[in-house]
Amino acid sequence: MRRRAAIIGLLTAPLWPRAAALAQETERLPMLAILSPATPAQLQTRSHILRMLLGDLAELGYVDGQNIWFEFRFANHALERLPGLAAELVAKQPDVIYTWTSGAGRAAAGATSAIPIVVAPVNEGTMAALVSDFAQPTGNVTGLTLNSREQHQKCLQLLKEAAPSVTRVGVLLNPLNPVWDDYPGVLAGAARALSFELVRVEARSLAEIDQAFAAMADQGVDALFGLDESTLIGAVPVPKRILELIVEHRLPSVSDNADFARAGGLLGLGTDLVPIGRGAAQYIHRILQGAKTSELPVEHPAKFKLVVNLKTAEALGITIPPSVLLRADEVIE
């Protein structure tokens, strides 16, 4: 573990001062272009997918500036910047492009049909739009998906078990992200089975969060489902304000991002990103070794992590039943 931490520290130290002598080496090195929808600061977050990927690549022997060249672009959670940043990376003519999230995956695929692209993780619906055949991708894209719809149904089930008196659930999303176009409608069947009424709640940025919560209060919403949207749940300081308002409005909450519960939400059922990062690193490695994307089938997540925050439950006056606690991978006390 110390060796892994040291490697990650070297890879993520301040973006990255490289010796001038390496400048002449870059033409001989394979290039991995990384399109990040997030910020450089998230490289320091232990559970962040990009940090995991860099650590896994290091363990495969890749050292930035020695036998590979990493070219980064960060969108800082601004979806509108992704197409332009993707075009900048394509102009560098990298050997492979790596990214994650629906917006970034679509931007990368829209910028090139020739350069291999690994997208991991990404919403299953988005991957279906990018790859015609999961078993044998026919274009230049492959990667690993999130089992979103089933996962979201499980989130609603957990919320029902933890807070059975809830009846109206606000589903918070960013309408600028096309992956949420059919939400929460696609969850209507699961909601009916749980006696939930789902209310679509939109926010495009921090400036609209307070307005969104005011709208929920006006509509009698008594719980929150925060979708794992990089511009909302994943973007500091937006989650901080969301969590403040959850406490203020005394709303039981759930998200398909496990970090949401670690930060103060009630429940988080997130995809285990460790195998996602490892799988993405292996696909990048195989492409650099000459594999084609058609030889790399799209993979699905095999494990989810349930995080339960008992501190939040106590603050809300909720008793989490043993049936939920026994299934938890992590309990915040």
C-alpha cells in the first residue's frame, strides 16, 4: 500500500512539473489523453476514479514522462466545455483517449471516430448510444458501464426500508445532461411498487440549488434522490450546499454515489470503482499493446457498495432497520 500511495503521489504532484529534457522525448512516447469532466483537485481524493486509474496504470509499469505521456484536460464540471476540450486532445493525436461520465464520453466520441476511446464508468444508456454491440464494439469506443436503472431502483428500495413513511421523493438532476432526459419516468414502475410519487427537480448549478429545494418544499416532497451527476452531487461546493439543505428541510436522502452518504447524506449505493479503474487501466494497456476496441467487450459492474450514515439518521430521528445495516459495506457512526 505504501508503494501504491507513493506512486500515486508522484503521478498527481502538482500537474506535473516535468524536466525540460523530457520535452524532446515526447514524440517517441505513446500518449494517453485524459478528458476529465471534474477538477485537478479531485486527483487527491482517494476514492476518485481518475486517481484509481493512475495508480493502476503505475502498477502496470506506466510512468509519466518515461514510457508514456499523459495529456490532461479538465472541464471543472462545466458540461459545455467538454466538446472543445475533446477537440484539443484529438489535435494532439494521442494513442488512446480515456474519460468517464456521459457528457465526457459523448464529447470524446464526437471529436474522433479513429482514435481508440475507453469510457469508464458511464451510464449504460450512454454506452449503448456509443457502442452498437457490447460484446464486440464496432467503432472506436469501449469501456465499462454503470448499471444505472437497476441501481436506481435499488436506491428507491433502500430509501423505503430506511424511511417507510416517505411518499414523495424529489429526484434532483441537471437538465443539461441528456442522460437524464427520461428521468424520473423510467423509474415510475418501481416507484408505484413502493408507493412513492417521484417529482423531477432540476438544477443546473449551485445558483439554482436553493430554488430547487424551495420548489420541493412547495410540492410536499419529503425525501431526496440525488442522482450521481458530476455537476451536482460530484461537484464541490454544490454537494456541501445540498447537504446543508437536506438537514434544514429534514429530508431522508439517497444517492447512487457512495460518497454522498460519506459526506452527510443518509444512504449511498454506489458502484465499486476499484474494479472499474482496474478494468479501464487494463483496456488502455491492451490498446497500447496493439489491441483493437472490437477485441475489448463492454463490461458491466459486478459489485455495488452500500454506505449508511447513522449520524445523519440520528439527526433526522430515523432508526435504520437491521435489514439495511446488515447489507451495508460501510457504516458512518
